[in-house]
Amino acid sequence: MAMKIRLARGGSKKRPHYSVVAADSRMPRDGRFIEKLGTYNPLLPKDSEDRVKLNMERVQYWLDHGAQPTDRVSRFLEAAGVLEKKERANLKKGTPGKAAQERAAAKAEKEAAASEEAAAE
């Protein structure tokens, strides 16, 4: 059985609240899980100690039994010192899209033409 440590969403519309659960990877996100390991409340400030609560003994148990944490849960575990920090690289994150690059090129050409015109006068 492929186990995951992941978030299960609760709360009402626009007021999310997540449970950190150990679940079979084939089950739905908010469906059946084996054990609740903690909670995550993204509405609380980042420095609040109630934002992420985890039962570290049980998390370590599931990690030892081969459960794979999702990306968000692995970030929580890295912050808690349970997992080593992974190298993450999103090389395209900071680059503008195609249309924005075209607009920037057009603007640069227009400014270059205006500066040449001003230098000729």
C-alpha cells in the first residue's frame, strides 16, 4: 500500500482549515484516511505556533514505514527539523510570459527611437 502524509481540507468556503493525515495514496483528498497526524490553519499569522501542529512521534512512525510526504507537508517537516531541506528550483518562476516579453521589447524599441530622436535634435 502506497502511503502519503498529506493535507485534507476542511472548513467552509474561503475559510480553509487542513488536517495533516496519513492516507493511502489512492483515496480522495478529503476521503478516507488512516490516522490524523496534526492540523494546519493558513489563516493564522506565519509566526503563530498554532498555525501548524503535528504529532511528531506519529509522523516519524509513518515516515519510518515508508510514507511519502507531499510537498507542502515536507516543508512543514523541514521547518520542524524532521526532514533535511531539499533543493528546489523553479527556474521559470521569475521570467515574464510571452506577451509581457513582447510588450517589454516593444517598449524598449520605442524608448530607443525616442532617445535617438532627442539626440539628433
